[in-house]
Amino acid sequence: MDLELTGKRALVTGSSSGLGEAIAKALAAEGADVVVHGRDRARTEAVAQAIQEAGGSARVAIGDLATDEGADAVAETALAGGPIDILVNNAGAYPHRGWKDATPADWSRTYEVNVVSAVRMILRVVPRMHERAWGRVIQIGGGLAVQPGADLPHYNATLAARHNLTVSLARQLKGTGITANTVAPGAILVDSVQRFLTDLAPARGWGETWELIERNAIEELVPNDVGRMGRPEEIAAAVLYLSGPHAGYVTGTTLRVDGGTVRGVH
């Protein structure tokens, strides 16, 4: 199936590693011209080089989206080649703190990084989408937005804000040819998550092989109907669908890719 992404220009924030890297590479493999964003130049350039070596098109934008100056720099670089057709707001952080140790400053900083950074890019990129009367804005949210636990309350709240702003943006963009949607991953196996769970495994008695650790960690921490963690490529596939013309009738919605972790309709 041709997703009709050849020649589209995409900016994926936070794509120097992890889930964002997988999304950037998937878009490039489908023919999109991708702007790889990060704060660490070496890591960001390595992702862009890997895309180029695979035959794709990529350029690099460096900047801290938690600041206006950083967002200006990223937008200037990204828009230098023309309007961005696909904006994927993936950049974010999830510091491991709970109700007892997450300070008000932690809450504010997490909101700045996970929510306001996305708003900054929307305000800088979406107006140029109007020039073509076509565009795709995709937030990377998560099931914890609608089914939060006791841990990571500051992070959970920012996911809920991302989901909420997506719907508001979709209403604002009514009739423009630009859509806004959220992809909500469940627990996804990226390098940092695998290291975290492997470190926890001895104390939790999850086993010694990754196969056992993954199965036991999922059952104990985030049970789902598939019995494993999702892979970055599975999230990227959802982003690819929402990025193209085939999803033109989809806006203001949340596409959950979580193995059935979230129960009920949200």
C-alpha cells in the first residue's frame, strides 16, 4: 500500500533516539524528507546519517524546545526548505518521581518540556501548513493520560494535556485540510526502558533472560492482552497512517497502540 508520503516534509521532535528515532526512520523510508530534532548534536546527526545511508532524506535541527530561543532555532532550520507537512510532537521526558518527591518545580518543568514545547512548535509550524491547505499534526501521548496510576503523577498529567490540546487544535483547524491527532502508546521497548526493567529484575524476581523479564514486568506493572511490550516500529506504523492522505477523515482522535492496556472506550 502506497502511503503517499513521498516528498512530504516531516519534523519529528525528540528524534535523536528511542521512539522518535523509529518514527523519523519510518517516515524517511516511506519517502518523506525528515527533519531530525534533538538537543545533542552528535546523536541527532547520527540518526540523520543512518537515514541518508539507507537512501532517505534527512536534515538536522538542534535546539531545546523548552525555551523560546530553542524553538525558534528549530523552526528556522525546519522551515528553511519550505513548509512542514507533518509535525510529530514526540519530545518529552518522564522523570521517575512520585507524589512524595515530585516538587512543584518538577511539575512545572515537566509541563514545560512535555506540553509547552509542543505548543511552541505548533505555533511556529502550523501557520505555514495553511499555505498548502494540507497538514498533519500528531502528538505522542499515552494511555496514562486516561488511565493513570499512583506513580509519575506529573508525567501523567502532561499526557492528559497533550491529548486535550490535540482535540482543541482539531476544532480550530476545521475545514483547513490540516488534521490533529494523538497516538497513545502503551509500554514500549526502547533502550532506556529495557535497562530500567533489567536493573529492577533481580529485586522483583522476574528472571534472568529478557524474555522472562519482559513477560513478568508487563504482568506486574502494566498488564495487557498481548503479554509483551510494544516495539517502536509499531508506534511508527500508526504515525505513518495518520501522516498521509489515507487518514484525511481522521482528526481530533486518539489512536491507542497499547496491546489493550487501556480498558473501555476513551
